[in-house]
Amino acid sequence: MKANFDTIINDEKPVIIDFHAVWCGPCKAQAPILKDIAGELGDRVRVIKIDVDQNPEIAGRYQIQSVPTLMIFKSGAIKYKQPGVHTKQQLLNVLTTIF
């Protein structure tokens, strides 16, 4: 996953990374919001999910201490990192500053 992850975050369009865990209740609440964002913005943004239990090296690399944590990358640079459940409007507001 590491090689693919590095390729993905170096994309020119924003990439939302959802660091989550299958046992996490708030993560389950975040999932449909991210799906809605992906559907609304189409190919302007990419959304991927990283299970911290399955990918501890990536979670450690970005010091993920709680789930869900959302990060947004653009051209390999971290543009946003924040733990907790985000509303659709919060995410759209953040993305507006990144586009």
C-alpha cells in the first residue's frame, strides 16, 4: 500500500484520506458524508480510506492518534489534517480553500 499511497497523494487534484478503523462508531458516521462529497465533486477530488489497523506504518508516518482523522493532500503536500467527524459543509469549506 505504501507505494500506491505515495503515488495517490502526489496527484494534482485534492485527495481526502479518511484514516479509520472498522470498530470505530464515529468512522461509520463519517463514511456516508465522504461518499456524498465524492459523488458531488466527481473527478475534482479523490477520497480514499485507510484502515489504521491494516496500515499501521502509514498511520504512524502521519502521527494518526485518533480515528476518524481526515487529511487532505494536494501535489504531495498536506493541506489539512483534523481528527473527528466532519460535516459535509465543513469539508466543502476546507476544499474551497484548497482548489
